[in-house]
Amino acid sequence: MAVLTYKKGDLEPKFIATLKNSDGSAIDLTSASSVKFVAVPVAGGSTINRAMVFENRFAGQVSWSPTSGDTATVGAYNFEIQVTWTTGRWQTVPSDSFASMVIVQDIAD
């Protein structure tokens, strides 16, 4: 996954991800009950923990639309996506590392 980048305060674009198994195939989310985006600042601070939307369950596609508070703090973040299945069990993607997000200073600020 490439580094997800936003300017401070930006609410667009919506982040769309295709969740994949370790073999590269899409995770079938048909029996998932929920999915969330969790980002932790590398330098410490408030965690972003937001519900995601299923865009295409069969193809493993989900999305997150930031809110004003989500992109308010400049810095580097590690993030992951947590899927909760109808069994109540969960799965974290990526399973072997973190993905990266950066919020950069807006020149207008």
C-alpha cells in the first residue's frame, strides 16, 4: 500500500482500499459485520478510530472519509484496517506490518 497523504484540514479525497489476503487475492467481505480505520501518530497523540464503508464486499473494497478532526494534526501515522466478522472475531489488514499515512502542513496555515 502506498503512503496515504493528506494536507492539514483536507477532507478529500475519500480513501478507498482493497483488502487482500497474504496471497494477494481480495478478501471476500460478504460475511463481515463492520470495518474500521485505525491510525496512531508515530510521535504519540490521539488515535484516529473511524468506521469505514463497504464499497464492494465481494472485491474487498472499503472506504474512509476523513472528518475535520482526523486531518487536523500534522505528522506521520501508522494505520491498519480492522474487519469484524459476523462470528464476532476480527482480522487486521495488513497482517504483517502497518500502512503509513502522513498529514502535511497546508501552506495557507
